[in-house]
Amino acid sequence: MFCDYKTNIYVCTYNVYTFLKILTFDYFSLRDMISIETQRLILRPHELRDIEPAYQMNLNQEVTRFTGDGGMVDLREIERRIKENVLGDYEKYGYGRFAVEWKETGEFIGFSGLKYLPDMREVDLGYRLKREFWGMGIATEAGKASLEFGFNHLGLQRIIAMLLPDNLASVRVLQKLGFRFERDMMEDGLLIHVFAIHNQPSS
């Protein structure tokens, strides 16, 4: 394992092969995946052991109120989303949403990170946290680490974030991270606010 200390964040690269069997996919390897350590959090690639705690997180209606993905779902659907969507993104694009751990205990507390949206040709920042970890600045802390990963490690020039207009708490998080409102769009019959942030070259 190699760790590089930059801007108060540890970025660790694991040069190992982790093989996973997922649905109709063959075995694939997660090579040179990145783990990020912040003051209170560890952002790491999702693993199959995250399925159960992710399911438990989504049972809380407050957590899924503004997600726009159908609210509470059963365990099998959470398993499909992690296997097909998250691990599938790792295989296809080389990155995807991180699982977020509370460093002090190693507990899975949610996810944060980037997702490529091929239909929009954009990279989206998203997050979701267990209800008991709200109001502690964790979304901002994880979001900052995810943005630095996108800009400094992936070399992205632009990252968007999308949310429902009533999700005022997430609007404040995006503003703290430096996002600016860009436009409205309709998706699945819902009005969505689109925010964007651009990579600022260091002077």
C-alpha cells in the first residue's frame, strides 16, 4: 500500500487484485483503487459486505426523502445496485461512489463520491449518509475529499451535482464546497437543480 499525504488528506493506492463475482459479470479486478483518509473518515471502494448496512441505511425514510430513486427498496435491490451500478462503474470507468467509513469505529455510514453519467457526459458528485451522522459536517468533509480526488487524481475539469429543490441542506453543502447553480432540468417528471464546479488551476 502506498499513501501520499496531500492537503490534509491521505490518498492510498492499493496495488492488489480483488476479485468479485457479480451477477452475470465474470470475475474482474479492482486495480490501483484509491482509498482516501480524512480527519474523521475513510472513503474506500465498495465491497459486498456493504450491502447489508446500505440496506439498513435506506430503511429510514428521512434518508431517502430527496434521493429520487424510489425511496425504500428491498435487500435484493440494494445488492443489485451495488453489484451492477457501483462495482460496474469501477470496472467500466475506473472510479465510482466511495463507501464512507467512520474512522474511529470502521462503521459503514454511507457513500460519497463521483459517478460518470454517460447520457449527460458529465461526472456527478453524490452522497448519502445514515441519519445519525447528519448535522456533523460529514457530507462536506467527504464531498471535499471526493472533489480533490476528481480534480487532482482523475484530472477532471468539471463536476456537477443534482438535487431536488426542496433539499435545502444539500444546497448548503454544495455552496460550502464551491458549487454554483447552473440550470434546471426535468428528470423522471421531477424538477432538478443542477449545480457545477470547475477545476481552478493553482496559481
